[in-house]
Amino acid sequence: MGSKILTLNMSKTRMFLFIMLFCCLVSETSATVSYDGHGILVDGKRRILISGSIHYPRSTPEMWPDLIYKAKEGGLDVIQTYVFWNGHEPSQGKFFFEGRYDLVRFIKLVQQAGLYVHLRIGPYACAEWNFGGFPVWLKYVPGIEFRTDNEPFKAAMKGFTEKIVNMMKAEKLFEPQGGPIILSQIENEYELMEYDIGNPGKAYAKWAAEMAVGLGTGVPWVMCKQADAPDPIINTCNGFYCENFYPNEAYKPKMWTELWTAWLLGYGEPAPYRPVEDIAFAVAKFLQNKGSFINYYMYHGGTNFDRTSGRFVATSYDYDAPIDEYGLVREPKWGHLRNLHKAIKLCESALVNSDPTVTSLGKNREAHVFKSGGACTAFLANYDAQYSVKVSFGNVQYDLPAWSISILPDCKNVVFNTATVKKIFSSFTEPVIIFSNGVVSFHGKHMQMTPVGTAFSWHSYTETAPSVGDKESFTEEGLREQLNVTWDTTDYLWYMTNVNIDNNEAFLKNGHLPILTVDSAGHGLHVFINGQLSGTANGNINKARLTFSGKVNLKAGLNHIALLSISVGLQNIGTHFEKWNVGILGPVTLRGLNSGTWDMSRWTWSYKIGVEGEALGLYSVHGSSSVNWAVGKSLARSQPLTWYKTTFDAPGGNDPLALDMSFMSKGQIWINANSIGRHWPAYKASGTCHQCSYAGLYNEKKCLSGCGESSQKWYHVPRSWLKPKGNLLVVFEEWGGDPSGISLVKRSY
Ligand SMILES: *[C@@H]1O[C@H](CO)[C@@H](O)[C@H](O)[C@H]1NC(C)=O
């Protein structure tokens, strides 16, 4: 190319330059994103936009193209993601944009697929993500207070937001630059906190809006759940239903930034699911009431790898989304929504160019009719949760199942009914639904987890609980807050002290052992007395605090007490959630001694950060060679503080893989030194799992599954983390389990 240009004569070169200039001027003036009361306008064209959330760090880069492709096939126009600050700036000023955190690569893949991006910079994300997406070091910036009118916080927030915006600009990723980003978001669901804290909150929200707009991205910003979002920012709705939401100005479009496709899974909780008929009904209701943008939260939920989940949030972030945790389409959810999106596209121009005329068709029945330029589109609704009805519309009779809306793009023919789940012709799965007499029944194959037959041969290494004087420990008066000590570099902090028991103590003779009571701000606790596990306690997603109280087998003379305090993800939501404490704050008491009760809270305590195996890096090939592992008859079983390792070859095929951890209790898993996340199958789901009808108002407690079982027994093993041969699998088990029960399974239909 270069040499050819060199041979051009002057006039041709001028012509060439002229054409270049002309083309670029044209594209620069036409590439715009704007809005009005009827919708977002992309390059001057008003749109109904269907969006879905896929959070890039919740899958692997190798999964991204397939997820994006399935989203496009599912009828999406936009992919929405948060930006995860703590993933990108793990320590202050040290940035990371590689692997699962390669944001630019993710956005470019979306662009290559021909889809748009809604970039929620936040930088507060919530998202059931560790610390809501904030780096832990941020909490220790002098004088800082999160998400309020606080100079250190505003400076840090502006710095990160600017960094991301500049990075997007440099890569030409905003729509006016020819990129895919058509929308951004600043802050996140702030209005409740603003209400809580009053004037400083108001000042902060206004500052955040002005700061964001000042960055000149060329695309609109939204603030979700922010009724007072100042112009030109669009306030948007998050919820299970949003038809009754309206933006704060008539010239802003009605947008739904989070349509919850189910709900998060917490350890100790059953798995929530949401019937697709109700989701489709909610979408149709929103659109017939002038809605023009919907985003499924989540469209692909994925996995909270590593230690990225929020407090008591499970490692699986499946969310009952249209694409499941493993990247497979979930039917009939995915296919029914794809059919809905096809129907909506047929109505797009009528929906964005007119206001509906609403007529009653009887009790709990309505018609919404959109007329524009000779075209007519109708939505016929039956809001009754129990009865199907026949309605007459334009002299034609239509059957409307309970709690459903029919879409008639030409005001005559029903192309879609939200409660009628038709046979799915997904290109990814076999048809799974048989449809008779208007009653949908599911006779298909269900998603299965089948063992792949890999036999693991385990090695074990059991740590000993540390004690006062341990070489890695330090000593202080009284009890320290855990996060302040660890900065969340590990889940674990040891609190150690010594107790001297006099020969005269009565309990030594009468056997009435003393009671140790430990009050902790959470989230889990294992008590070791003279090296022996003596008890365990944990909180739950609704209550972080815990109290351990139990008899302790003390002997005459010196006794070592070692308390292992465990965090299970940091709080991610609520007014000043950053002020939540972790760890043993006391009181710690010993009851039943000759002199009564000893308050140990102000004693001298020794501290040790993390467990030994973390320091040795036992999860890596190199680190694992630093200790002697037991095998065969001496393999540890039901032992606390035990590391297990094995090597295995990757099974053939492309089916996604998982580990069945049913026989283990709690800890963490690594494959080739990549952290899969925390396992906690010992935490069984409490609650009642009722039969659940799609009809009637949905909430996150309505449809639950897995009551009485492990909240999560399967843990995703990404294919791309495996080599063909000799993969190192390491499990750290805190309480004790039987590794021979661990199996590798594949997920398939
Ligand atoms: C962290 O601990 C230090 C030392 O005890 C204390 O001075 C400081 O106030 C603590 N910081 C926070 C934010 O709790």
C-alpha cells in the first residue's frame, strides 16, 4: 500500500486526501448518541434497545466470544457491564488490565459482534462483588468517607473514572469515535443513601453528575435509582418490574437498567429462579407503557472466581440467567426471550414514534395501541393472575392466558404471547418443550452433571494451628479489627493467646469444663485449643455477627488458644458499608473458673495473617514442593487445616467442567494456581421451596430450589485453565472433608 501511494502524482494524492477527509467528516457528524422522550437515538435513529449484563471478570476471555455470540443470537443489541475497580487497581497506583480484567479486549469483542456497550463505570458497582467493587486500600486513605461529599473520596473516584474514560477514548471506543459504547453510568443506586445522609449526599450526587458530564464522552450518562439525577443525565429504573417508573423529565427516555432475571445465591440459602413467562410479561408491560430500553441483569451471571464475591455470596453467580454460569443457553428462558425480542423488533418503529392509546377490554384487561405512519401495533394484556380470558379486539377474538400479554405487530396477528412458551428451535440445544392445548409441559432433557470418570489420586498436608511466639506473628494489647490487619489479602486471621490454668482449678477434678465465648463481627470462626479443633461457628447473609460458645478442654499449666477468624467476602451494599467490621472484636470470655469469669478481651493477643499454606503457595507447582505430602493410608481425612493436591489430564470434548465438592466442608480451590473460588458445600440451604407459578407478582423469595441441600455443590472449572496433561488441582479444607468424594463432572443436556 505504502509504495503505491509513493508513485501517485500530486493531484491524485490531493484527491485521495480529499476523499479521506470527506469520509471522516461525514462519519464524525453522523455518529452520535442522543435521546428524547421516546428513546435513545443512535446515529439519528430512535431505537428500542435490548441489552443484557455480562460482567467480564465473571467468565474467562476464552468464553467471551461465545457468550457475546449467544447474546447476539438471543436478540440483544447491547451488552452492559460494570467496571470493577478493585480488579483494576488492586493496590494503589498499580493497575491491572489483563486476563479476565482485559476490559478493552472485552469491549472490542462486543464491537466485532456488531453490538453496543453500556459501560457502568460507577465506580461503585455493588454487584454482589467484594466490597462493592472498591479496592480495600481506599478505605485506608486518610480522612476518607465513601460515596459522600468527601474530598479524598471524590478525588479518588474522579481519578479512576477519568482513567477509564481516557482509556476508552484512546482506544476510540465511544460511539461518536466509531466505537460501540453508546451509554455510560456514574454512581449506582445512590438515592437511598442520599436520603439517609441528607445534604452531603445531595451535594455529592450533583458533583458526581457534573464530574461525569465534564469528561466529554459524547454519549449520554445514566444514574440508576436516582430520581433527582440532574440534566442531562437520565435517571433509570432497576427492579423486577418497572412499568410504573417514569424518568424525571418528559424529554428523557424510559429506561430499565436492571431487569432482574432472578436473584443472587447466598451461602446457606436456596437458589432463586424466575419463570421466563413472568420476565417476558414484565418486558411487554414496560414497553407498552413507553419503555424503550431494557437490560437483563444478568444475561450471563457467571462465576465469582477467586475471592471476588461479596459477603456470604456464593461462588456461583448463575442468577438463573438466559445463559447459565457455564456459558450454555438455558432453555426455555433463552429461546422464549429471543422470540420476544424478534416480536419487539417488528414493533420498533411504531413503539418509538407514537404514544399508546389505552383502552379497557374488561376487568384486568387492556389494549395498548400504537399508530404511526399508517402502521398499527397492539399489545393485548390480561393482568389476572388466575384466569385466562377471551378478548375481542378489532372484531376478532383473542385468547389471553392468565398474567400475559400478546404482541400484534400489525394489530391483527399475534406473533408472541408472553405466557406461551413455544417449542424452542435453539441452534445450541435440542428442543426441550412439548406444547399441547396451550399447556406448556417440559418433557425435555434437563441440564445434567455427569462424572467424566477422572480418578483423582490425592496427597494431603495438614497444617498445625500456630501459637503465641510463631515466627510470623506479632503481638498487641486487645483485639484488632480483621480488615485493618489483613487489608483483605487473605480470608484468614489468627488470634492467639495463652491461658495458664492453676492446679487448684476445680474443673480439673469435677470435669465441669470452662466455657469459652467469642463474639465476632464475622464471618466464620474455628476455635483451636492446644492444636485441636474445638468448635466452629459462622454467620449468614442476613447476619454477619456470630457468637461462639462452647466447653474447652483446658489442662493444668499453659494452654494455647488459637482462634481462626475467616472473612467470606466483604460487605457490598448499604449506607457506608465500608464501615462494616470483620473479625473478633470481643468480648472473649472464659467462664467457670475458681475466680469466676475471665474477660480476655484486653489481654495481649498474638496475630498471624493468613494460613501457612497460603504463605508457602501450596496451590502452585513450585510452592507445593516445599512440604512433605502424605499419601495412601496416611492421607488425612476429616482433618481441619488440610491441603489436598492431585494432578489430572483434561477430559476430552468441549463440555464445560465442574468439581462436585459434596463431601467437603469449606475452603478454597485452585487449578494450576488459578483460584476457582471459595467452596462451602457444608452450608446447607435453609428455607421452604414451594411449587411456584409464573403468574402473580414475583419477588426473590417466591421461587426457590435446593432447600435442604448444599447451597452450592458444583464449582466451575474453566476449560481454558486446563492443559492437556498434568493439571494441578489443590483444595484447602478448613474443617475437614473426604477428598475421595471429589469428582470432575461435565455439564451437558
Ligand atoms: C486501623 O488500625 C489502626 C491501629 O490500631 C488505627 O489507628 C486506625 O484508626 C484503624 N483504621 C481504621 C480505618 O479503622
